[in-house]
Amino acid sequence: MNIHRTLATATRVLRQLRHDPRTIALMLLVPCLMLVLLRYVFDANPETFDSIGASLLGIFPLITMFLVTSIATLRERTTGTLERLLAMPLGKGDLIAGYALAFGAIAVVQSALATGLALWALDLDVTGSAWLLLLVALLDALLGTALGLFVSAFAASEFQAVQFMPAVIFPQLLLCGLFTPRDRMQPVLEAISNVLPMSYAVDGMNEVLRHTDLTAAYLRDVLIVAGCALLVLGLGAATLRRRTA
């Protein structure tokens, strides 16, 4: 990897995103709008919003970043841009890292907006630090970016990229402990949930929700989510094809 090539790739992607207001709106505003909707769905019972709002603060950015990143990367592949870039002195690691850096910058803004909105406008009640909550939200968004980059290698069209969402995201959503504690699930499902990164993202959010101080469980959860993001980015670089389909 070359830092200058990586930064050049990230800069190019950010320039393209600057001229695509719909994509920017999808990444920055949709998670906020979903949180607002969720808050007023439980308007008569704000305790319910307090109990699940923190978890969804991480899940919504993960989903939107997965969707946008997978489609944007696939568009580069199908238009031939990716093939032309890889014909240059640009390594696969440079390309993946550049995309991750660009979308990661968007993820920082997205996570900050959603966290600030939830805490100060929607009155989400958490016991721990807002900074710890923001860290998990950011790592979730980066994980969504990594998953999107990875699955784009296996899709032949934007429609197929969207089709990966039920296969990659929905099982994690059902098994992450959002709807019921994971230790109350059927043992096989609990074992599966123990290897899914979204489970640890929700666990990390719940640690901030319940504890005032930094806990060992929280550190474990954020390290697992970060490690999964890095692993998936590595797999994305390994599966990146030089030729378009």
C-alpha cells in the first residue's frame, strides 16, 4: 500500500460524492429521520425508545453505509472505472483503503449527527458517556462500509447488490439481541449470534446505556466490531477483481 495513492483515491471518491446530493442525503439524513420516526412511534412510552434507541443508533448507520458503499463500488466496476484504475500503478489495498477512508469520513459525520440528534433533540436517556456511544456508532458505520465493499465483488448489478442486504444484514438484525436477549434464544441461534459482528455492536451500545464507566465488556465489544471491519476490508481487497464482469 502507498499512502499517497490511498489518499488520492479517497479524494476522488469524496469529489464524486460531493456531486451526488441524493447519496449524501441517504447517508447523512436517513438515519436521523429513522431515529425521529422511532422516537415518535413510542411517543406514549419513551422508556421503550430509551431501551432500543441506543442499539438502533448503531444499526441504522450500518445499514445505510452498507447499501450506499456496495452500490457505489459496483457502479465503478460496471462502468469500467475500476478496471482502468487497477491498470494503473494502484494496488488493490490502496483502492480498498481509499474507499474505506472516504466513506469513513462520511461515517464520522453521519454518526456525529445521529448521536447528537438522539441525545440532545430526542432525549435518549443513556447512563454512560456520549463519546462512548459515538464510538460504537462510528465503528458500526465503518463495519457497514467494509461489508458493502466486500459484497460488491460478488454482485453483477446494482439490483444484485441490494439483494445481498437480506442475506448479510437481516440475519444479523434478527439475531443481534435487539428483539430479545441472545441468551434466551434457541441454543443454535445463540451460537450463530455469537459470531455476528452486529451482536457485539448492540452489546456495546447496551453497555453505555447501563453503565456510567468504561467496562471491560464494552472494550471487548468495540475491539470485536473494529476487528471484524478490518477483516472484511482485507477480504474485500483479496476478492477485488481486476476485470469487469
